[in-house]
Amino acid sequence: MDTQQHMRSRGMFVHVRRRRGAHGVGQEINLVTVNVDGLGDYRTSPADRMESILDEVLALEPDFLLLQEVVADMYAVARRRLRGW
């Protein structure tokens, strides 16, 4: 079984994909992709935006997290917040 969900939240687009093994047996995988739009014009700094994005995305308890369009300030936040991943 393969389910997909698209969410729009605070100007970000999140794609969530959950997949189970054949016949619904096996481990479920929760894959989340986010285009963080690091170069866009926003009221908050890229670092502050990444903090907010990670708050929302990590609440989904992903097994895999893919981030697109990450700039240096965002990357620093992600490294700190995702340490041990």
C-alpha cells in the first residue's frame, strides 16, 4: 500500500509518502520532502524559517527527510537540530 499526502503550511509545500510492504505486511516508511525555498523573500531570516519548518516537519515523525533549496544559514540549523539522525 502506498499513500501520499500533500500539505501547504506557512508558505511551504510538504510531500508525505507512507509505504507498507506487500499485502499491508511489513514496516511502514514515512518519507517527507520539503522545498524550503531558501532564496525567497520572507519576513523572517532563513535560519528562523528553518526552525519553524523543522518544528512542523519533525512532528510528522519522518523516517526520511529530504530538504530542497537549503541555503547555508538553513543548513546550519538543520545540522544542529538533526544531530544524531
